[in-house]
Amino acid sequence: MTWTKGQQLQNGNYTIKSELGRGRYGITYLAKDNKNGEDVVIKTLNYEELDIQIKTNQITPEERIKLETRFLDEADKLRRYKHPHIVKVKKTFKEGDRGCIVMEYIPGDTLNRLVKRVLPEKEALRYIQQIGDALREVHKHDDLHRDVKPDNIMIRAGKYDAVLIDFELVRGFDHPLSRQVTEIGFAALELYSPQKDKGAYTDVYALAATLYAVLTGEKPPDAREIRDNKAQLIPPKQLNPLISERVNQAILAGMQLEAKNRPATVDEWLKLLGLKRGIPISVPNFEPTVLGSWANVVIAITGIVTTFILLKNEFAKPPVNPSPPPPPASTR
């Protein structure tokens, strides 16, 4: 049973405003914290999906209980992350038999919905640097995100600030739901094999794939299809000639199929991009539209050129009311 608008939780501490979305395991709601009047996000497990899993004998009732416990335990671990580019977990509570996680609400939109076609390289690198810094914090605690993609990156409204969201809290727990991998195109090859080791290099692949997507406007192909020669990873510079050769090569290095051939850490990969830790990339002082498509660039340049031509022609015109020529000299 899902919650509806106006429903009260925690004895009136929270009021549900709307459902924000559903993932493989969870449902997120926009709610009002009635104590301070702020909007928050409340996430709970998708119990309807879990009921289906039990009825179809994909998981047992015991596994469901274990999953619920792991859900809240992992949320408490996330509270250790103190980073401006990681969504903040405020608290956890139980509503009846449902575990709930209260997180900060981030006004804005996800990176994939903001991108109309492609981003300017400088703006894209700023976001990638910020999310890379966030992943450093995650990896410092021996954790992995495992689901980095434009869908899971929020851009704060009116700012050039990216925030990593939607940590799949049950990942790594050995049950059927957690064996599903991230979205095709952003999942490293090792995520398809439970027996293969995962590490920081797994998130490096997804971060490189994210940069590929926002700079080209194209979703990368499935890693398994690349492995099986059913698809080819086209170098991003072939899709967008405005990409620098350095960034082009760094993306290809981060998306190597074999983990051993990738940079082992986010730090190593960011260095390939020429990004220095603690030195943010500056971007033009205008509202982050994320409309950096070639079309917009062409329109802007065309406007400048047209204005220049019009002004040039205007100055080249003869006067509107030229002075009459002097009368001819008298022959008399």
C-alpha cells in the first residue's frame, strides 16, 4: 500500500505531499517536516514489489525481514558521509512495520532531465569533479555507489552544484533483488558477475560513462554487448568534435571493459581529465541552463555575426539626404 497526499507519518511529524518516484526496491516521497516547515524526502522499501517476490517464491519472508533490517542499517551508515555533494540522510524511523529514511530535499532536477542535448565541456567537467569528490568520500568508507548515472545526479536549482543521490541501500546483500545491476550503459562489466571483484574502479566506469553521455547526448552501449562484439563504443570525440583530445582519451580509459585496465581510483581518473583536487572549475556567470547544445552555440554565433554585418552595411550606406551638388559655374 502506497502513501497518499496528506497522509501523516510519525504522529503528525511528517505530511506526505507527493510521490517522487519508484526504483527497483524503493519508493520516494516528497513530504513536509511539520516541526520546522521544511520539505524533505522520505524513502521506504517498495513493499508491493516485495510481496510479489514472496508470492512468486523469489524471496522468503525471512529474507524480507533481513532486507528491511539491512535497509535501515545501511541508511545509518550513510549518515557518516559529510560531503556537500552527497545527499544528506537526516534520520531513520519505523512507520508501522515499514522502515523509513528521511533525506534532504534538493530543489532542482536530475542531470539527465536538464541536459537537452550536450553540455559544454567545462560545465560537464565541473559536475564530474564534484561527483568524483563525493565518490572519494564513499570509497574512503570502503563503500561503493554502484549506480552512478545522470539519473542519480541532482543539479541544485540556480547553481552549478551537483549532488549524488539514490544510494541503493540494499546493494551487496545476497538476495535476488540485490543481484540486479545498474542501468545498461553505465554498469561496469564486473557488475554482471557476482563472483567478480568490485572496487573503486567500478564507480570509475560509471562516472566515465556519465561524462560520455552528457558530452555526446548518446547513452553508451551495454558493456556485455561490447564484450561480445555486438556493439562498439564510439570514441566520444567522433560524436562531438568539440570534446578535447585529453577528455576523449580519459573517457575511453575509464570505460575499459577489464577492470585491471581502468584507473584504479577516482583520483587517478580525474588526473587523466586534468582535474585537480580542491580547485573547482569556474564556469560562465549565468544561470546553469544545461542547454549547451551545438544548436545554442550556433545560434549565439550567428546572432553576433548577423549583427556585425548589419552594422557594417549600415555604416557603408550613403547618407539618406545627401547635400545637393554645387551649381555649375556660369559660362557667360
